[in-house]
Amino acid sequence: MCRRLLCYGDSNTYGYDPRSFLSGRYPEPIRWTSLLGKNGWQVCNRGENGRSIPRSGREIDMAIQSLCHEDADILTVMLGSNDLLQMPSPSAQKCADRMERFLTALLHADDWEKSRRILLIAPPPMALGAWVQGEQTIDASRRLAECYGNTARRLAIGFADAGSWGIGLTFDGVHFSEAGHLAFAEGIHQALSEFFP
């Protein structure tokens, strides 16, 4: 059976190549979403550069409308890095609160297919680099897994910590390297196989 996977995320889901100055992507065979296809997943990539967790009522409604009309067995959500980068005082708990509000609204939406499962993924912690200059941002990114894990338990959805998968980052301290995409593909395949046998 070909399992249908909807991946909702930011530039690391989109496959952004930070060596490109025009929002370019890694070649398709490099991206983790494409690599998953070799393991029996039919992947719909809904990554977008710069995306943060939907916050306002309008943002949440638009995201829900889009996600509810996609055909998939599992929805993966990996967001939070851009939120932390944009916060004057980065807070993992604030990110988790935003995520919980968004996912709660999604789970209670009239058009949400109740048999569809959700896997919340904590992005790998950031590192010092061209995009990340402060230790406070790095510390908050390290705490995101704990906060998201608590959110997932409260909502009774799946959870995975990409920080445990050995993801290599590029010079900017945020985006996956080519080797990082491969490591992420291996990690998420294992997580999905346990979550969705």
C-alpha cells in the first residue's frame, strides 16, 4: 500500500539551498521529501520559505482550509525555527503555545478528516552561523523538542524530535546540508514506520 504523506513546513521542508540567492532549492533527489518516496511514501511537499506557525485567526483559517482539502493519510508539521528567529526574546514555550492553538483549531475543524493522523516534528536545534548570532536563539531551539513533546501529548498526536537524527546544517546555522537532508529522510522514515506501521 502506498502511504500518502502531507508535509507542512518551512524552507527545510521546501528544500531551500542556502547557497542560492534566489530562493532556489536543492535538486529533487537531494531533498528529504523526495528521498522518502523511495521508501514507499507518496509525498506532497507543502514547504514554504519563511513560513512560521499560523498565528492570527485569518492565518489559521487559511492554513486549515488548505490542509483539509489535501488527500493524505498522515500530516507532518515541522515549524518553529522562523518564529524563534523573529522573536525579540526567543521562547520555545511561546512557539509551542502557538503550535498548540493552531493544531487544536485544525483537529476541531469541520472539514478535518478524523482518521488522518498528525506527526508533530521538532526541528533540529540551530547553531551559530550567518543567520544565528545569539545563544538565546540556540538555547530556545534546543528546548523546542521538550515543549513540542508536551504539546503532542496533550493533543494525543504523534511526535518526533529531529534533533536526535544527526542533521547537518549549513553555514547559516539553520538550513539542512545535503547530508542533513539524507539524515532527515532516514530519521523521519524510521519515525513514520513506528508511528504508522
